Amino acid sequence: MPAPKGYGRPRTHSLREILNAVFYLLKSGCQWRLLPHDFPRWPTVYHYFRTWRIDGTWERINRAIRERLRVRLKRDPQPSAGVVDSQSVKSTGVGGEERGYDGGKKVKGRKRHILVDTEGFVLKVKVHSAKVMDYEGIKTLLRRADERFPRLSQLWLDAGYRGEDKGADWVQKTLGWDVELVERPKKPAPEGVLMRWAREWAKEGVAVDWRKLLPPKGFQVLPRRWVVERTFSWIDQNRRMSKDYERSCASGEAFVYAAMIRLMTRRLARV
């Protein structure tokens, strides 16, 4: 937490009270002006939230707790591999910057683009318009990422980051990282077609069981993709994150860091 400056008016409220108020607003989803009277006045809480957003305090606290938690889990403080994905969320009528329409998800609002380690802890987040394609948004997300995470060398992406000089190709050429595209299983041919293929192969003396050509039924966990999807689930457990209620993208990013700080702090106390 930021230390006192040593001059000016002394603090009336402890920083723990300010953090508790921010976490209450994050978890309950209430408006700033509806903070209970048990906490400091909402202008005071918002002043600290905005100041820490501007000077990068939320991101620094997230980094410090993440590194400490990784050490507790017997991992290197700096990750060597990560997963990138985006989440399109609806916006509200409060207005604000960078709003658009995601034609693939049929969502009007913004995208939360996150980079997580193999434990699912957020390394970096970028909020932008939902109309920005994934293979373009990753360029903004990973800007100077090689300087912030010197050990990072492996990345897992989905098929939305495919393209020449875009997405995965851009990461390999610009950052020099190894990139693996994790795609969903391809849709199988109809059973009638498979049965006809089996009969044709039988005529040539090759016995084929067409049932073995069918993929397994039910939900399939994609390698490494489930890690970042679980992180989105963790973030969405906070009502403030059910939609994008913020006027600025920077506030949305700060709340993502705050959500992970709250989660990692509780986990750090149990490890």
C-alpha cells in the first residue's frame, strides 16, 4: 500500500477501510453513492480508487500478491507460460469511451482482454471496444510484455488469433514467443456418411468400425483454454463485473485487478 507522504493533512481513514469499501462495492455491485455509512464517505473512497488507478497502484498490488502466492505454491515468482483470451460484456447507459458491437458474440459493449499464468492469476488486462477483433486487441494487451515478464516464452491462444501478421503470428515475430493455437474439435461427418464410407472400405477388404470415428459425446475440456475461462468465472462472481458499468476503460481494468487482489489475498491466507 502507498506510504504516507509525510506532509499535508493527515489521513482520517485507514487504507484498510478504503480497501474494504472498494471490495464491498465490487462484490455487491452497488453504486458509489449507495455505499453504507459503515464505510468512509463515497467521495473519499472514490478519490483513493481513482488515484490508485492513475498511478498504477492496483496493478502493483496485484503483481506483489501474485508473486508471493506463486512462491507459496512452490512456483517461480515470474511465469514462463501464459494464456490469452477475451470476454465481451454488455455496457450500460452511463455512456463513456470505446464502446462497440461484437458481431460474433452479438454483444454491444466492451471486451476484457486478459493475460494469465498457468495458475489462472491475471498478469495484465486491457479493456477496449467490443468491435476490436481479438487478433488486433492482443497487440495492445502485450505491448512491452516482454519487458515486464522476462521469463515468459510460451503462449496458448484460441483460433480467433489466427492470421498473417496478426494474433499468434504477430506474437511470434514481435516478441519471439512460442505460440500454440488450441482449437475446438472439428465437427464430425453425419453417421449416414460414415456408414457409407465403412461399406466402401469393406468392399476393399478393410474392416472399419464407423462408431469409432465419432468423437466422444459431451463436454470436452480444451488443453490450457480452461485456465483463462476459469479466471473469467472468478471475475464474474463479483456483481460489479456482471456488466461494464464504468465510463472509462481504465476503471474497468482497475476493477479486474481489484477482483483478483481480493481472490488471491483470501487464497494466500489459506495456503
